[in-house]
Amino acid sequence: MTLHDILDALFPAGHAVEVSDQLVAGTAQTATGTVAVLGTTGPAAIGHDIALGLAGRILDIVDRHPGRPIVFLVDTKGQALSRAEELLCLNGSLAHLARCVDLARRQGHVSLALVTGEAVSGGFLSFGLMADKTYALADAQVRVMDLKAMARVTKIAHERLVELAGSSPTFAPGAENYQRMGAIEAIWPAPSASLLEAALANQAAAGPATDGRMASGRARDGRRLAADVVAAVLAA
Amino acid sequence: MNAPINPSRRHSYFEATARNRVAAVLDAGSFTEFLPPEASQPSPHLAVLDIPGAFDDGVIVGSAALGGQPVLVIAQEGQFMGGAVGEIHGAKIVGLLRRAMAEKPAAVILMVDSGGVRLHEANAGLIAISEIMRAVLDTRAAGVPVLALVGGSCGAFGGMGIVSRLCSAIVMSEEGRLALSGPEVIETVAGVEEFDSKDRALVWRVTGGKQRYLTGDCAELVEDDAAAFRQGAIDVLAGWTEPAPSSATLRAEQDRLTSRRQRFAGMRDGLEVWAALGVPDPRQIPIMDRDSLVALRKGLPA
């Protein structure tokens, strides 16, 4: 499915979204009004330019369109891998992008991320996982590392990892694992205007978003320890 | 003025364990651990892979005092699984930060020593880092500064590199390394000509404390000495007021990062950046001592 198909399905009332160097930016119409659309396509490797491009557009939305909801479209293969990027502290530019998403939330912008393609590591952390809620399309690929590379790095047999992945959501790629662990709110069978509008309306009604992912992960039996550890630290 | 540090009396921060760092950086005898090993459990996700766990899961959290001020403390143990973040490890950090929002200590001290996500618990680790990111920003928004100390043997990489840059400020030693992808990862994916991870001097010119200090990515550069980290932390926190999150602050950072990106476009080595900054002889930077480097930065053209 192309980005254009996804946009048509999400925003049948119309959209004006441009793609430049894998950065997606524009506006779209929903039943409740105009929303900002921001993200990446490709899947893009997130380097300084994309991170700063997204961050600058978020600041523009905060300054010029108070309260406008933001829909992030996530398709990233992770952070850009190069010496030049690291020389200028790529983690700093990704942190800056994350702070901009966080600022929008504090300024009253509802935000939602939809993984349309891939969502990997640092690229996912910097904006997709910073939105109020994160959703994924059914064919989305969400991961830190594929199991073959993981086997190589951890020196654990690939077959063993495959076997364990059948019973544990903790390490293997897959949007459904992230859903069970609370980081992905729901998986959509296809891009859908009604699902999107319902998600935005739910968040607007819920008020300022707090991080409920740990509680969701426990309720879904995908992350059994984290919430208790936090409670124990608070009670110590 | 501080007395010169006698090298034989130095207590290397780089080589110390997390527990030794906590003891040496904070006021003597002030540390109380939350969830000490006897009240904790090793990671079941490692056990299922037949990997020995640690009762603290590679991170220590607790309360202490720094220069007489109450602080909450997080110290990652680089000597266990490279300080990498798994489910319990990450939740201890999130719990400590949430406690800080309620307790409002003078600061949270985050001693980073981590390669990022623990691959054996990859999804749990990535999600935990996202939760840490939001908790750091929530803590700061509650008016509590979060200060990162970067000088451990595993550096601050991956998601913990991002977390470090979300903190109020970073105190770093020249031996510390701060980046996103580790040089080994870049070499594996992009080739040795892109980044030779065995060229330690190069790794250090790209990710090390002096480069980060000269380009303004860390607030304070200190010697590789626990007492120097302690003093650096006290100095940064003295009179620190946590600014409310605002678009004006982030616009200023946006402008700084954008103009820097243009100024240093195409460069691949600290030597090039230092020349562009106006350092008369960039090749001297790696052998300069800390005080001379700090003096040099003060004298650079704006």
C-alpha cells in the first residue's frame, strides 16, 4: 500500500500532504476538523535532517495552530548509521525531536502515531513512541533487531530464539508483541478514517495524556514485572 | 580553588563499579538503596536463556545527599550486561523518576553506563527506554532537574544516549562516550571504511567527552575521577532552576542544532570540527589536559 493510498483511506475528506526526502508533512481533514500530519516514509533512516525537519514543524504547529491534533505516520528503519551523524551527536537531535512531541502534548495537542511500515529502535523512540498513543497497521514491522542478527550478537542459537518467541512477547519482532506489552494501543486491519477519528476523539475526551503503557502491558499479560517494580520503588 | 588531584589518589570513575561511584560521588554514608538485592529478583527473561542474572538487574536506585542537598540517584552497572536496559532495570529507573515527581528532591542524579537496549529483552527494553524518556521530561516539568553523569566504561549509547540528552545537563569525562549507534554497529552495517571501531583515537574524537564539550553537548567536562564528577555535579546544580517546557526554549535549541548542522556539514572527524571552531592546532586537543581544554573553549570565537 502506498503512502497515498494510506492517506486517502485515513482522510477521505481530503488531505494536503507533501513528501520531501522521506519526510511527510501537511494537513488533513477529519470530521472534527483539521489535523496536522507528520512523519516519515521509505522506510526512512532518521538522521539530523529528518529529526530537525520534524521538530521544526512540530514547533510551528504549537506556535501557529494551538490545540491542533497531530497524526504521526511512522515508517522508519531506525537511526541513520554514519560517522558524520554521530560526530554531531545524533542522539541529541533525536532527543530534541522527542522533546518537541512532548511539548506539543503539554500544550494541549492530542497526538497519535500510526506505524504504516517499519518501526525500528531509535527512529521509533524519537517520535512514534512519544505520541499519546501508538497504533500499527496489520502488516507493520516493529522491532529492535531481527532474530538472525539478534542470534549473532547474543550468541544464542537462532532456533532457540524462534522457539522462545512463540511463548514470550519480550524480545521478538512483531507489532502484536508490542501490543501485548502495552506500547501499541491497537492494531488496525487497514488504514481507516473511522478508527482514526474514534482514536482522536477518545484521547480528546480523556484529557491530558499520562503514560499508561506499563499498566496496559500488565493488563494484557505481556509485561508482568514492570508495574510491580515501579510500585515497589514508590513504596520503598 | 581545588587542590590539584594527586593522580595516585585518584579514584577512576571509568573503572569503578556503580556501587563505588554512588559511594564516592554522593555525600559519605548518605545513600539508602530502594529495592536492595535481597528485596529484588534477577531477570526471568535472562534465566530462560540460561544467562546468569543479577539481583539488582544492573542498576541501583535510592536516595542520598549531594553537598547536603537531598537527591534521588540512579546508577547503571556497566559490568553487568553492558548496563543494558531490560524490563526490571528500566522499571527501576521509571519508578525512581516517578518518585522524584512526588518527593521533589533537589535533583535526580543519573549515572549512565549503558549500551542501550538489552537485546535479550529487546521489546521490554525499548519500551522501558521510551517510558524513561517521558518520565525524565515529566520529572523536569515538575521542577526537578535530572543530571546525567557520563563517564563509565560502556558510555551512553542507544536509547540511553537519547535519555542523556533529555536530561537538564550532562557532566562528562573525556573518557566518557556519548552517541546513538555504537561504532561496532556502524562498522558492521556500513563497513570499516565508514567507522573503524578498533581505532580508539577516532572513536574518541567522534563520541568522546572533549568533542561533546567543544560542541556544547555536555555542560561540564571533568577528569576521570569520582571526586571530580561529584564537584562537577555540585557546580552544575548550584543555582540551577529548571525552566518550564516552552516553545521558546525548544526554538532556541532548534536554531542551535540547525546552524551547527550547516556549519559542520560533511565533516567526519572531530579534528575537522575543532578546526572549524577556530582551534589553532586541533591535533593538540587529544593530549590536552582538562583545565587547558576548558580554558581553550572559553577563548574560542563565538
